[in-house]
Amino acid sequence: MLRSVNNNARIGIVMTNPRNYYMSSREQELIYWVYDVVVGNELIIDVPQEFLIRIEKNENEENIK
């Protein structure tokens, strides 16, 4: 997810309100919520909401162990 090798940050901050991302082709249409997130010193744009939910779920499962 992070482009820089020297970025060891484990916490990200959601910087924007959700917005719709729309992509279409002849076969399908995709519409989903995206956010901009700052992790360490990097801004990552258009992070899908489903990805953020999955990260949170995985982190919580690791805390159980």
C-alpha cells in the first residue's frame, strides 16, 4: 500500500469525507465509496471503503491472538 520503503507507520488518518468512485466498461459498472488516507508521510488517494474495513477487521483479529 505504501510506496516509500522507509515509511514504517502503522496508523493511517482518513483525511476526506467519503466520495463515490465510478468506473464502467462494456461488461460492468462499479460504484463504491473511497477516501483519502494519510499513512506516515504519504497521502494515498481513493482508498476503497471495503479495503479499510478489511484492514480494521484483520487488525482486530490479530489483537485476539
